[in-house]
Amino acid sequence: MRSLQTLTAAALLFLALTASAVPKVSRVGQYLYNDDGSRFFIKGIAYQTQGLVVSGPDNPLNQPSTFVDNLADSDACARDIPILQQLGVNSIRAYSANSSLNHDSCMQALSTLNGSIDTTLPAWSTNTLDQYLRTIDAFEKYDNILAYNIGNEVITPSATQAAPFIVAAARDIRAYLTSISSSALVGYAAIDGPSSFVVNEANFLACTAGSIDLFGLNNYEWCGNASSTTFNGLNSIASEFGSENCHPVPRIWTEVPVMFSEPMTNVWSGGMAFSYFSDISKGADFGMATVSPDKTTIVTNADFANLAAAYKAVTFVTSPAQGSVPTPALPTCPKSTPPAWNASTTVPQTPDDAACGCLANALSCLFQPPTPDYMSLVGDLIGIACGLVETDGGTCADISSNGVTGTYGRLAMCDPTIKLSYVMSQHYELNHYVTQACLFSGNGTVNANAPAGVLASDAASSCIPSPAVFTPSAPPALVPVKSSNSSSGRTTGSTSSGNPTNGGMRSLISRGVLIGMTAAVGCVIGAMIWTLA
Ligand SMILES: *[C@@H]1O[C@H](CO)[C@@H](O)[C@H](O)[C@H]1NC(C)=O
Ligand SMILES: *[C@@H]1O[C@H](CO)[C@@H](O)[C@H](O)[C@H]1NC(C)=O
Ligand SMILES: *[C@@H]1O[C@H](CO)[C@@H](O)[C@H](O)[C@H]1NC(C)=O
Ligand SMILES: *[C@@H]1O[C@H](CO)[C@@H](O)[C@H](O)[C@H]1NC(C)=O
Ligand SMILES: *[C@@H]1O[C@H](CO)[C@@H](O)[C@H](O)[C@H]1NC(C)=O
Ligand SMILES: CC(=O)N[C@H]1CO[C@H](CO)[C@@H](O)[C@@H]1O
């Protein structure tokens, strides 16, 4: 079983399931091939328990605010793998992983059968990069990782400014994978939308050499006995997409044979059905397996039986032969054409842990987490501190990024807590080092170790090199960071200098700092996998 791991709160993973040895899958042009030269198709299912969804105006896509690491639950894997075998899938998609947990049991079991950047406030910063790298480090020892997904539905038809951040993430994750001799592919799962949007998005993500390999389209267009022409628009990527209002249960999966035959196979490399576990989307439950109250047994439904029958009937097409695929030309990067497509082709630099850590050490005022679960505060405090600094004649340009104009402040790559300390330090300086100006009602502390008389902007000039693209090195170890409430420490990220970095996953997501994790809204196929040139 091969896994597609989403580098979300912790990361994204495609796992592949096969009966024998797990083949190495590589991409040639727009197609996937096994080691023996035969075409590889993803015949998969989403294997992810839905996290807690807190609906609200700041959560229009109903993104879960908590996540479940299904691949760390060895009992559940042992229970589910025989059922996944019955379904006849060769891949699963796990949306989230916690790199601190042990995945050996699930990954080995799957092998013997032998996966966030915010939509509206995107950033590509050390905390997110390090979290992705930790996830890769936690999963790379397994032989059945097909791809790491660097985002799910981050770019939307109404907010495209995150696109340059996804490109930067793909670039840096690929460089890291290459540096550790990993052949895993880099994927992105896209939200469905008007064809003009999908085409721009796909071309944008594919137009730079070394960007993404897999473009998964979370498509929910085919309902029941739809006509086999339903996907024609997707193949030509030219026409309007169909209805979103299909209701499941039981689904008859007549799209499966269509997806695995020509002309779809000229463009697509299979897909992931949605979803093994119960998953409520648009008021309907798309789950195919119900877990018993004692969690030991599974009852599958008619959806499951229908999908298993459809998958079993699939014979993979064999053309084109691996040797006959020409090296395709990269598509042209779409220009920013507001209001439909706002995204600069100038993308952020590689986040630099050492530079951000150097800066944090030199700042006169530091964010001091008042509670162990502090990340929810960081976004609010950055807003408050920037407001004050701007009133005093300062600017927050150094910490800001703008994917529409392609302008990235020199500290935009740093962890949000370091950005906050930077703005607090500016406020402290602008107020003549009055202690009160650093306290922020108990959220800040004067840095006794800071070099005297060094302004935050000077510290930035000396610590932060010119924007650069480089291969990230192994992420710094997670170390406990004490909050000012010294009764409790917490495990959180650290920069190389030991400053607090990431933590508080939940609140980070609600602030939208991380790549979000949504369940694909699927009537039929959760995600079709389109392999990009
Ligand atoms: C990841 O696992 C560790 C160890 O069990 C736990 O302390 C931490 O809270 C988990 N992180 C998340 C975001 O669930
Ligand atoms: C593009 O930017 C304009 C102006 O800010 C905004 O009205 C529009 O919604 C944006 N569109 C997208 C797709 O992000
Ligand atoms: C789909 O079409 C088949 C054959 O025409 C028919 O037997 C079946 O009832 C249809 N199912 C649905 C859900 O429309
Ligand atoms: C400090 O931690 C203790 C124990 O975790 C908790 O009861 C208390 O409310 C915390 N105080 C603050 C200010 O967060
Ligand atoms: C920290 O900042 C938040 C947000 O402004 C505020 O509500 C809180 O009172 C401050 N102090 C502490 C100790 O949390
Ligand atoms: C190809 C491969 O790695 N196969 C592994 C399948 O799982 C068994 C049991 O864990 C391993 O012994 C094989 O090496």
C-alpha cells in the first residue's frame, strides 16, 4: 500500500497498496510508471477521520480545526487493512500526520499489503517548512510513500493569492527530498471550480521546473448514472463543470470505468474515492465504513460494495509506453489577471531558520507566551502591535507578504512568534525603551541578553541575508519551551537558537497560518490525480 501523505498540520501522504513488493513510482511527462515500465494508476480511497469542524464566517470552507493521525492508530490499521483489501485499492490518502507519533505499525502493515499555508493570509515560513520536513523525516523510512501533498484546497476561485506560496513550498520540499535521495513525488490537491480557474491554477503550479508532480482535483461533478461525457470538460479543461448538488448513498461509481479508460487516462492517473471513514460534507455522509462503538469491527455499506465492484473491474491501460513519452514543454505561467487570477510569479524565498534565530536573539523585546497554548494569541497580537507601530510612524512591511504583487518582507519567512517579537521591539524602541511599551499586558518581556542600542531593523539587516533559494537542511529538534506560566512547559518547535517557533497547531490553523486540511467535498471521486508535465 502506497501512501499519499498530506503535509498539512503536520504533513500529507499518499500510501500505495499492492499485493507484492511496493514498486517505485516515477513520473515521466504527465504519466506515472512503475519500475517495470508499466503505467501506474492511483486506485485509492481517502483514509482519514474527519477533524472537529467549527463553522463560522472565518471558516468558509469548513476546515477542521483539529486533526486525527490515522496512521498512528495501529489497532485501527490492523482492523481496516483487510477491508481496504476487499475494496481493491492500491493507494490511500491520509490528510494529516503528527511527526511526534510512531507510525511503524500502520506503515509496515500497509507495506505488507505491499501524505498549512492559509488561503487568505498565506505565508511560507520556518515553522511550516520545519513541520513539513519533520513529517518527511518521520515517513521517509517507509518504502511505500508515493507522494507528499503540500496543500489541500489552499488556492480557491475567490482567493488565489496563496499560489506563489504553494510554488515556493513545492520547490523547497522537492529540494529537501532530493537532498535525502527520496523519490517521493510532490502533490497538491486542488478545489474544483470554473475551468478558467482550474486551468490557471494547474498551469501556475506546473510552469516552473521542479514544481509539483501530482495535481489532484477534488471533483464532485459526476452523479449516479451520469453520461460518460461528464468528464469531457475536464479532459479538454475547457468547458464549465457540472452540478455540485449530488447526494450520495448509495453511490454507483459508474465514473470509475470511465476514469480508468481513454480518453481520461490520456490526462489522468487515477483517483481517490471519498471516503473510508464517516465524513459529513454538505449535510450528507460520504463515509463507507462504520466503526463499532468498541472500535474493533467495521460495517461497510452499499457504497463500499459498489466501489469495490467497480475497482475490481478496472484493467489499467498500458499506453503510452514509458519510453515513448516525450519530455513535455512546461506550460506558460499565467499572468496575474485580476479579479479572476491574482498571483505573482515572483515567489517567496526559502525560509531560513538560522537567520530568523539570529534576529530573535538580537531583539530588544520578545514575545513571551503567557499560556502554554499561545498560538491563538500571536495573530491578534501582531495586529495590535502593528496598529500601534504604524500609529507611531513605523511600518510592518518587513513582516508582511503579498502574493498578488509578489512582495515579501525580509522577515515574512520567519516564524510568527519572531515576527511578533520584531514588531514588539519596534514599539518598544519607538517609545524610548519604556518597559511598559514591551509588556503588551503580560505578553512581552524585555530581552536582557539583547546587544545594547541595536535597533530591530539593524538586527534584521545584519542577520537576514538577501532573499535566497536553497536546499533546506534537517529541521531543528523540537524542544520544550516554557511559557511565562512556569507551571507548565510545552513541546514546541524551536529555531536553531532555541527560540519558540511552532506550536499550538489548532489555533495556528484557526488563524490560518498553516496549510489547511479540508476533506474533499466528494459526491463521487474525492480527488482525481492529474500528473503534471
Ligand atoms: C502530537 O503528538 C504529541 C505526542 O503525543 C502530542 O503531545 C501533540 O499534542 C500532538 N500534536 C497534535 C497537534 O495533535
Ligand atoms: C483579486 O483581487 C481583487 C482586488 O483586491 C479582488 O476583488 C478579487 O476578489 C481577487 N480575486 C481573487 C481570485 O483572488
Ligand atoms: C443506473 O442505470 C442502471 C442501468 O440503466 C439502472 O439499473 C440503475 O437503477 C441506475 N441507478 C441510478 C442510481 O440511477
Ligand atoms: C497557568 O497554568 C496553570 C496550570 O496549567 C493554570 O491553572 C493557570 O490558569 C495558568 N495561568 C495562566 C495565566 O494561564
Ligand atoms: C495578551 O494579549 C491578549 C490579546 O491582546 C490579551 O487578551 C491578554 O490579556 C494579554 N495578556 C495575557 C497575560 O494573556
Ligand atoms: C518491498 C518490501 O519492502 N516489502 C516488505 C513488505 O513487508 C514485509 C513485512 O513487513 C517486509 O519484510 C518486506 O520487506
